[in-house]
Amino acid sequence: QRVGGGDGREAFGALGKLWHVGCFKCAGCERAISADSFIPHEGKAYHPQCHLEAFGTRCAGCQRPIDGPCLVVEGKKYHAACFTCAECGCSLKGGYAIAPISGKPFCAAHIKEAKKRE
């Protein structure tokens, strides 16, 4: 809901306070954010992408935030494209094995060598 500020500048209410347009900023990137496109988190406002970057679930393969569907393998989450052999990078859609110490996934061709190294 937009209201007029006492100084004649346009203002709006968000997070229980009154803000001038342009003064309401993302806690992640510190750029201005609109009242209708923020995510509140612990009393602060974030752009959706900044919130995802700061608080989102991270892929066990690439460490980037996961936004959308993912694979869950042995309790770890992966982007579908990131669930690959830790040795050769091939897709593990056809099967995999997890190294006992590192917990990394390997294809059948590389799991024996990975277990020897651990």
C-alpha cells in the first residue's frame, strides 16, 4: 500500500515501517527493491535471487543454489546436470556408487579406484 511521506516524497509500508521509494533496499545486494517483489527474512528484505543465494539449498556437486527440481542421493541434493562421476564427469543416470569416506559419487568404471585411494 502506497502512502504519501511527510516530506512530500512517495513512500510505502513494508516490514512494519514506512519507506521512501528508493530507500527500501535488499539486504543482500543493497540495491533498491520494490514493495511487491521482496522476500522477508529475519526482519530484512531480499530480492528473490539474493535470498536464494544467501539462504537457499546448495547443490552437492557445484555448490550453487538449487532453484527448482533436484535429485536427492544419499541425503545430498544435486542439480540433475551436476550428478556426475567425481572422476570422469560422466552422467550417473545409469547407475552409481558412493565412495565410503568422501561420499562422492562415481561411475562403475571408477568406483574401485576411488575406494583404493580412500
